[in-house]
Amino acid sequence: MTYGLSNFVNHGRAVGLGLLTAAAIAVSAAAAEYPDKDIKMIIPFGAGGGSDTLARTIAGVIEEMKLIPVKILPENRTGGSGAVGYSVVAKEKGDPYHLATVSVSFFTTPLLGGSPVSYKDFTPLAAIAQSPYIMVVPTSSEYQKLDDLKKTPRFTTGTTGVVSDAALLAKMTSNALGIQIDSVPFDGEGEVMAALLGGHVNVGFLNPSEAMAQMKAGKLRPLAITSAERSPAFPDIPTFKELGYGEILHTQLRGLVMPADVPPEVVTYWEGVLQKVATSEQWKKQYIDRFHDIPDYVDAKGFKEVLERTNARYETMMKELGIIK
């Protein structure tokens, strides 16, 4: 039998299609099997802190709801203001079995030159909540509402370190209101609160869990909140936006990242998992109600845009303060 060119070509096409089909089936099977081993959740900070609580609560809710067929193993890898832990995750490029949550240090440590990796070395998966900040004054203060601050040209606020969300918000508020709010660095949130209650600084930018107890005790008066909409936990506190200062909008998104270059189907998988977490009663009870954050699911694309925008804000502030060039 003569085997002509057309037969050869057709045979080649058949073989090629067969190989492509086999490859597609293999990829599909691999995707269907993910995850098939335990996943490490690297926590770049010590046990008991905010990042540790966030990571372990996410892992606990996922396990309680049986959203994935494997375990998430939280592991604290401290050092270098987050640089050690984030580097552990980033070096596992393409590996979908490493997770981390984001924090202020996720942005600031690389900008300060203290980390070999930055937000660009990670794959955003999704965000599940946002933590706004409440601008407060002591109840003994003469300032009853935000615009009253315009009566005085200069104020002070407390911040943990030179670079922080409080320092960023002080700069944003100064620019918007045409006043000067100087940031005074302290060693921790406890010292900031003591300075605020003691009248050693004039205003504070506190996260909801810090502010609520002192507001309930009648020691602090809220002026505005930095979220786009009023917080369900604080319905009587106006946003900066509704008071006419829409440029003062800054919240810390609570979300997860993986190393760069993980497969797109893995991102889709985790978007689904985290959307279920964000809308669950378990998450509401164990995190939202406890820390008074705002439930807010944001998909991978939206989370990526927020990370880029947040990094740009920190970079601009640090340049204005002369911290970086």
C-alpha cells in the first residue's frame, strides 16, 4: 500500500491532536486534583499579633466550613519587619501551596530597601474584608466636628514608627483641610493611646477595634471614618467623603496572596473559596464582629489594583517625608 503525502499529513495531524488532547486532559486532571497536599500559610510576624490573628482565623474558618480537602498549616516566620516571611513565600515562584496575608509592611519594608521582594513578586488571590480608620479626639477637646480643626493651624498625632497608616492619613488630612498634622512616633499602639488620652497628642487615627472601647467609655470622640461608606459597626460616624473630603479614602484590605506565576485556575479556585469565607456567618462572628471591620469581598483583579494603588500612596508619602528618594 502506498502511503502518500496526504496520508502522512493527516496521520501527523491526528497524532498532534491526540497529543494535545492528552495534554489537555492531564492539565484538567491536575487542576481538578488541586489541592492535593497541605498548604503552608506563612505569617511574617509573631504569634498573637494582628497578622497572626487574621491568618489563623481565615485558616480556621476554611477548615470549619470544609472548603478545601487539605489542611492549611500556619507558620510564623518573623524578622526584618516582614521581610523574612514574605521572602519565604515569594521564592516559591509558581508554587500554589504557599499563602500569606498582606500588611502595611508588605509595602513599606520593600520601599525602605529592607526586603528583596515587593508586592510585584506575588499573585493576588482575593480580599475578604477592609479595616478602615477612625479619626478621633479626646472628649475633653474643643473640636466637636471635623471642620472645627480648621480653627487651629497645627496638630500632632501618634504613630507606631515613622511610616504607618496613621502617618499616611495625617498627611492626607493635612493636605485636604489645609492644616498641619505632625506625626509623633511611638513604640506601640499602647503608647499611642496613652499619649492621646493624656493630651500629649491632639488627634488619633485608630483602627475600629482600638477605638471602640474608648469611645464606649466616653473618652474619645469620633470625627470621621476613612471608608467609602459608613461602617455597619459605627453607623453614626460620617465618612470623610460625605463631609466633603473624598480624597481621604484609605482602608487596609484583608486578603491573601501567593507566589508569582501560580496557574490562573488556582487563582479562580481561591477566589471561590474566599468569597465563601467572606459571606459566611463563621467569618462574621469570628472576625468582623470581633474587630469591627467591614465585610468586603474583592476578586483577584480588583485586589491587584488596590495593592498597586496602596503601594503608590506609601511611596509618595515616604518621598514627601524625605524617607526615600
